[in-house]
Amino acid sequence: MKRIIAALISLPLAFSLVSASPSMVGAVTKAEMECREYLSKKGYVVGEKSRTACRSAKTNIALCRHQLEELGVSEAHFRRACGAHDVPKPDPWAG
């Protein structure tokens, strides 16, 4: 009888561990998709390392920027890709 009760008590816990929500199973966020698309449009190859960087765009912009910078993405591009939409346009007269 104790085994049956223990099984019934642990069943909801086991079910909740097995049935993870899509956000927990690698669903692509809007921020990540925008980051990937932006980099692709700018001519960068969007491989595993850049996807990992873009994955952090929503929660950790500094990490996203650092990882893309390490991959050779220009500052203007990694700032924009990681969510800094307030990036000013470069001044063509600046030397």
C-alpha cells in the first residue's frame, strides 16, 4: 500500500519533468531569430557559434555582443544583432 501511495504522489512530479514546455526545449525566440536574420542579411555565415550568441540576445545582450565580436562581427552589426536598436548611423564625415 505504501508503494502505491508513493507512486501516486510522485506521478505528477515525473509527468511535469517529462512534459517540458516548448520554451524549455530549444524553441527559437523572436530575439534570436531577428539576430540570425540580421547577421545573414549582412553576409555573415550563421553557424553554431553565432546561433549560440543569438540565443543569448534576449536575456544577456552583453554576452551576445561579446560572442559575436569574438567571431569577427563588426561593432555596428553585433550591436544591432543583439538588440541594440538605438545604434546611431555612422557619420560619413567623421574621420
